[in-house]
Amino acid sequence: MARQILLLQVLVVLVVVVVAVGFATYDARHSTRQHARDQAIAVAESVADSPAVRAAFRTNDPCDVLQPYAEAVRKDTDVDFVVVMKLDRTRCTHPNPRQIGKHFIGDLGDAPQGGVFAQEYTGTLGPSERSVVPVRASDTDPTVVGMVSVGIKVKKIDSQLWRTLVGVGLAALAILAVGFGGAWLISRRLRRQTHGMGEREITRMYEYYRAVLHAVREGLLLLDSEGRVQLVNDEARRLLALPDDVVGRPISDLGLPPGLVAAATGDTAETDDIYVAGEHVLVVSSAPASWDGREVGAVVTLRDRTELVDVTGELDVVRGLSESLRSQNHEAANRLHTVVSLIEMGRPEEAVAFATDELEAAQQLTDHVVAAVEEPVLAALLLGKTAQASERGIDLAVSGDLRTAPVEPRDLVTVVGNLVDNAMDAVTGQDRRRVEVRLDGTEEALTVVVGDSGPGVPDEHLEHVLERGWSTKATGSGIGLALVGQVARRSGGSVTVGRSPLGGAEFTVSLRRST
């Protein structure tokens, strides 16, 4: 490609210089001929206006005295001939004395009538640019008494033209040299920028590049140094819900999470950060792109982790339940050993009373949760959270009436599980450790209220706490609230943050049945 562009540029420069030289040659030839013609007319008029010439024509034979004068003028003005003639064309002067007395050869034009005539004509001395002007009797008498013809040979004019063209040729060679040098430098730069590849290699690479770009399962964004989108594949459009006219627009104007925008336009590489955008949980990696020591933009890759996060949430619930069952198994074993020991000690009545009390307490908790929540998955989650709260010394209370849920059990686990976990983390280390969960639902809507006795959310952050969780990196906190907000938005509901009667934060989530 660089070689072809070099040849094209050289050809263009060559054509331009040749055309320019042609125009310069034409102009120089025209100017040289015109200058010779003007010189011939000026010399002829000077001779015709000379008092000596006029005085000679007042004598009977003017030819006797005009030849020396005409030759002197010819030599002084560097013309080739000065011919003074009578009205009948008889030459009185000529560079060749043998031509004196003979008739003048060539046109006279309107010179006999007092005009000025000029032409290129081939006479006794060869082709020449000549002029013919009248000789008047005096300044006051316009009567034409003779004529003067002055000429310059074309050969002499052409020799002057060639001297002029030498300068034009040298200038043309200089322009060609500069043009060839510039074309070579451009070709060298282009070769370096294209890594020496030709048009076929670049075309093939572009086709492969587009095929791979749209075939990969990961989303891909390419940004320039000013943060404008230069390239985006189909998966990235889907994950980020990008418009069709996204190419060329700044990434900051696309409504993406500010944290994701900051990571994409940052100067340092980011690896496997988690962001929530719309309905997707994304694993984002970004790295600055540079070439030849100069930053040219950034590359951003996106992987959809939504299903994995959902499955992980369910796995966390199962893990929590298993931990709760393990703890309860340990407690049950202790209670069983206590009952056996009481029987061995001969106190069966006390053993029965102890076992009955423990069974009633456990059954009351289960009955209370199941009575409030008929959704089995959510009931199991709350029983597990109750056991976890008991182990951590937290009083977890469940109230309300949830006979049916308008959303999927998976979404219930995401909302309630994350809110309860956050609440229990908030009250850990406090003197008063209480978390309240209230559930109210119908077939069309569900309201989940989780309050705690922790330090709460500062008033200046109440409007931004969900935004922070939605837009910042997941480092163990923040992603939970982001997922809660995602579920609420997906179902057409909302999330509000306020102050709980217990003194801490209170999150109210409204969920609606998807249509």
C-alpha cells in the first residue's frame, strides 16, 4: 500500500510539474516574443522621430546619409536590422549594403497611412519579429514621407527563451525533488503505521476482525483518547442497552453507571470488576490502549454474570440453611444428651419437661414464620436467617401476611436475603441488636420492609445510597443493594430508604407482578 501510494504521489507530482512547466514555457515564449515586438516598435519609433531622419527625407536623396545612422542605432539597441525606406518600398538602409536600393520584402500594414504595424515574417535575414512605423514630415505636419522597419531574428529570441527556460527547469527539478522527498516521507510514515501490510492484508485483517468482534460472547467497547465510542459489538449493545447511533458519542452520555464510565476512561487497567447496569450484573475489565508510546484510547470487555449471581444467591441461601441445620443439629445433640443424663439420674419428669419446652419453642418459631409466610422458599430463608441471628445474638422478628407472591422465588430470595444480611451486619457490635422484617403481599403487589437498630444511614446519603451501590465496585458490599434495586426496577417497583422506629435504617421495597 505504501509503495502504491508513493507511486501515485510521484505520478501526481510529476504531472503537476510537467503541466506547470508547460504553462511556464508557453508564458515565457509569449512574453519573450511580445518583449521583442515591443522593443522593435520602440526602436522604430525612436528612429522615425529622429530629427536626422526627418531632415534626410527633406533632401533629394535621403539614402546617402541614413545608412551610417541606421547601423549605429542597430548596434546600440541590439536589434538585427534597421531599415529606412521610401514610400515606394525602396530601402535606404540595410545591414547588408547589397540590399540597399532594393524593395522591402514583407507587409507594411497600415504604416503608409500613419499606423504602426508588427508581424513575424521571413525576410532576407530569415524569420524575425519586425515592426513598421511611418516617418512624418515634422511634429506639426503629419504627412508620411517614409517608413522605418526594425526587426529581431526569431533565432535570437529563442536563445533568450532557452536561457529563461533553464531557470524554469531548475525550479521544476527543485519542485520535483521536494515532491519526491515528501512522497517518500509520507510513504515511509504510512508503512510504519500500517506495519508494512498491503491492502490485501489490511482488508483480510479487517474482515477477520469484524467476524471475531461480532462472534465473541463477551461484550467489547473500543474508546478513543477522548472517551468517545469508536467500536461496539452486538453483545455490548445488548448488555448495556446501547442505542444504534452509539458510535462517535462520549461514553459519559450513554446513561451508564458512573463507576463503569470511570473505569473505562481511567488511566489504569481494571480487571474483573462487577457493576450493575440495567437488568444485568456485569464483570468489566478495561485497559488503556497505546501505540508507539502514545495513548490512543481504551479497550473495555463485558461479561454477563446475571445468572451466576442469581445462582450464587440461591447457593448462599442453601449454604446458610445448611449452616443453620448444622448448628441446630449441634444444639439438638446437646439437648438430647441433657435429656439422657436426666433420665440416667432418675429424673424422668424433668427430662420430659425439658424436652417438651425446647420442642414447643422450636415449633412456635416455625409456626410463626410459616404463618406469616406461605412461600416455602422464602419461609426456609427466614428460618435460616433466624437461626443465624440467634447464633450472633441478634433478635430477628418476622411479621406480616404473605399468602402469595407476585414475583419469582429467586427474586424474593435476592431482595429479602440481601436486606436482612445488611441489617444484621449493621447491628453487629451494637448494644441493641434487633432486626424487624415485615411482609405484606397480594397477587399483584408485595411490600418488604426491613428495619434495624443499627447506626442508620446519614441523612445526606439517603438519596444516594442506592446510587452508590448501583454504580460502585463490588468489594463485598454495595452489590447487594444494587441487586435489590435491579429486581425492583425489573418488576416496575421501587426502593426507598428511611429511618426505622428502631433507630437504624429502614428499607422499603415495592414489587409488582410482571406483565
